[in-house]
Amino acid sequence: MNLIKKNKLALRHNLYLLRMSIHRASHRSIKAISATSASLMVLSALASVVCLVSLVIHAGYEHTVSEFIVIRRVLRFTQAIFTANVLFNLTFNLRNTIRNTKLIKWIVDAAILLTLLPWIYPHPDNPWLPWLEQMLYSNKFLYSILAAYSVVTLSYAIFKVVSRRTNPSLLMSCSFLIFILIGSFMLMLPKCTYHDISYVDSLFVSTSAVSITGLSPIDIPSTFTPLGIFILAALIQIGALGVMTFTSFFALFFSGSASIYSQLMLKDMVYSKSLNSLIPTLLYIMAFTFAIELTGAVLIFFSIHGSLGMDIPDEIAFSAFHSLSAFCNAGFSTLPDGMANPLLLHGNISIYWIMSAMIIAGSLGFPILVNFRDAITLKLRRMRRLFIQHHNEISEIRQVHTFNMNTKIVLVTFGLLFLFGAVIFFILEYDNSLTGMTLMEKITQSAFNSASPRSAGFVSVNPAGFLNITIIILLFLMWIGGASQSTGGGIKVNTFAAIWLNLRAIITETPRVTAFRRTIATGSIRRANAVVALSIISYLLFSVILLALEPHLPTKSLLFESCSALFTVGSSLGVTSQLSAPSEVILCIAMFLGRVGILSLLAGMARRHHHPEVTYPSDNIIIN
């Protein structure tokens, strides 16, 4: 019996040792798999950078046969790294891959594996589907898949940086700066220009595009090729929606989950009410933007079809670019003389109304668009509950405010400013710059020149011929700009409304600042005052520097130029091309600060001080 008991104990001990060995081996293998997966992820991010740079070099330069071979080998090397990353995760890290990978990322991964087809199965002599065979075995398909995978991988890597509790303001500013520098080099590629341009000019145009300003020291249509125009359009789109919106969209929608901190930060950036609605809000912003731009392109196409002497492909390109430029409030045009081209000015004037509507839509801001979506959703729910006869629920829902205070303030203020600008322009310029036009043309140009100076910067009538009083009013409209979190510039409509309501409360000795039966938070009023103060100080500073650097140019033109750059408008009295290189750099800084926001940048750079909860005695200073 003792022998049997000893054998049982020995067996149990051996089984225990075996289980422990298996557990240790499993634990070590899990750590090894995690480490390998992380290493491959880092390697894939580096390979993505190499891949995108190689594709840019491939597309932007003329190459010899040997250079093409080197570039192709580099791209094949990045393809091998991408493939190894996908296969390793599918083989050894399947559970985490299934849990963290979204549908579109599966498609991109499958496409990477599909690029191996030419290696596994050589080019068939008699393909079943010739068009499919031509696509799968073409270099364009391979390069497109590599570019898509690189963008997704880099977006996810950038978004992971947000999880490190990086300061949001500095992160946004750095992202804009990086794309400005990238764009400045891409716009100088030989295939992007008809003739050589200096780096300062390229930097200026890139900054103007990313900051959605529209100023340019060079003529856009005669300088940039279709590839250059495409890069310019991409920079405008990225600058309008924001770099973080793009990277977050790819990272969350394509590549899986993110940290709570990064999601909370992104929630505030895109004005999402909850984490659950974060991805739907991102999708809504992206889809709404592209839908509006597509609609505008179609309308512009039919308004100019057959009137500009272009063939249909050129008309499509013209319509797409101007729709994008108008909605993003960029102000760039590919037409000689821009919107002041005689074929437009004295032709079909409907394009000016379409462009005005696009400019206003882009200037309202994404929070307004999100509120519109919520209002439409609420309206559909009411109709649905009315249909199914739930009267109690209907009365309960009707108590909810459809539009929030921010939306009401923006719509009312924006509408009044637009009407004010159009009426004043019509009255002042009726017998000046609008001379010789029909009444309908004068009304059209008045409306367009009220919407455009707010941030878009399109010019249909030469501002150099405006009356001085008209220019002062334009400077005022340029200073205000569009709404907060929009593609517009300026101090923002929200800020102007806040300081105006605060002024009303002070004059009427009202203890609180109110609007639409709501009290505006003290923090919002303080921030509005700070934005106004910084805008005035910055404008004076940049104007003085510009006047010192360009003493030979008209003072009025330089003051107008400084305002246009700092508040990202893009209008000019015609001196942009005459500026020296130092002046262009100064305006680049002004456009960059105007896009990222001086207050946000200063708040991001300043160290946060945690002061103790101490209440000091209050006192007054003399203000009268």
C-alpha cells in the first residue's frame, strides 16, 4: 500500500511539474509572440515611411532604368515586411487580431496578401478575366495597395502617440507643421511644376494650402502641373479637416481600438457627445464633407459646362478643385485670374451662388453639422413615434432643445454679418467696382464678396479698386471670419458674438451674459476676450514687421496682406508676388498661427500650475 501511495504521489508530482513546464513555456511563448508582434509593428511603421517616400520619388521624378529597378526593389522589400506582419499576426496572434481589427483593415490585409499572387502564380497565358488579370498583375495595383497599407499603419502609429498623454494643442500644431514641410518638398518635384520654383515660394504655397488661406506669390495654373494641383488639393483637404481627424479616422475605423485618454481627447476635437458616438461622428464629418464637395462639384460642372473652352476631363477637374477649395475656404483657383476671369464674370453667374453656398457651408463649423444631424435624427424619431401613436413619448421628446445655444448664436450672427456685408458692399461699390454690371450681377457680386472675405479669399472683383471704406469693412469681416471648429479663419463668429453679448450685459448692467434663455459660461467670455486681445496684438506685430521689411510697398496693401495671412483669408491687393523672401517667411508664420490658433498654441506650450485653493480679497481697478 505504501508503494502504491508513493507511486501516486510521484505521479502527481510529475504531473504538476509537467503542468508548470507547459505553463512556463506558454507564458514565454506569449511574451515572445507579443514582443515579435510589437517589433513587426514598429518595423512596418518604418517600412511605411520608406514606402511612401519611394512612391513620391517614383511619381515626382524622371528616372533611368537602373533607378526604376532600385525603387522597385525597395518597394518589394516593404511589401515583404508588410506581408510578414500580416501572416505572423494571423498565425500566432489570431485572437488579438480578430478582437482588435476592423472590417476595412481586414480588406487591406487581404489586399496585401493578394499582391503575392504574381509570385505564387505566374502570369497566365490565357486568363479567365483579362481585365482582372491586368489589374492584379499591374504595378499600379501593387503601389496602390502598398500606399493604402502604409497610410493605415502610419495613422495607427500616430494615434498611439496620443495615448502617451501628449498635449493636444502641441500635437495638432506639430502635425500641421509636419505636413507643411512635407508639402513644401512635394510641390517642388519636377513632375509637379512646369518650371523651377524656389523653396521659399513652395513653402509659402504649402503653408497657405494647409492653413487653408489661399495667398500665393506665384501663379497657380501656370506653375503647377495636374500632379502638382492634385498635391495642392490634398494639402487643402488635410488642412481643412485637420490632420488628427484623418489619422484618428484611419486608426479607429481601420485599425481597432485606442486608449480611453486618446478617445476622450478626440471626442472633444470632433465635438462628439459620448465615446459610443465617436466613430459615427467621425464617419459623419468625413461623409458629409465629401458629399458636400461632390454635390458642389456636380453643380459647378453644369454651371460652367461648355463656357470656358475646356474639354470634359478638364471641366471635371476644374469643378472638383473649386468645390474643394470653396468648402475648405482655401481660395485657390486653377483658372487664370481666378473667379475674376471674364468668362465667369460676364457669363453664367450661377457659379458665384454655388461657390457662396459652399463657402458658407464650410464656415459654419463641424459642431453645427453634428447638431444638424442630431436635429434630423430627433425629427425622424418624432415622426416614427407619431406614426406608431406613442403620444406620451412625443410630448416627452418635444421638451428637448433641438438646437443648442452655440448653433443658434452662430446661425444668427453669421446670417446678420453676411447680410450686413452684402448690403454695404452693394451700396458702396454700386457706382465703383460694380459699374457696367446688370442689377442681378451686382447683387450676385455683393453676396459673393460678402461671403468670400470672411475666410475663403476668392476674388471676383479686384480689391485694389475698392473704396477705402469698403476695404475697412472687408478687414472687419476678415477679422471675424467663420465659426469655431470650421474651415474658416478669423477670431470666429462665436468669439465675436460672445464679446458683443458681454458688452451688452455691461452696458445694461446685467449680472450675467445671456443668450436664448441660457447663461454663457464665464470661462467662454474670458477665452473670447483673450482671443480678441491676442488677435489685435498679433496683427499689430506682424503689420509692423511687414512694414519694416517692405518700406517701398504701399502701407494699405501691406496692412491688408498681414490681415489676410493672420486670419487665413487669402485676399490680396496685389503685392504678394512682390514680397521678399523674409516677408514670405513672416507671412508663413502668420498663416500657421492663424490656423492652429495662437491661444491654443500658447496654452499648449505653457506649463500648467496647480495653485492651492486660496481665495484672495477682491479689489477694483479703475476702468472708464
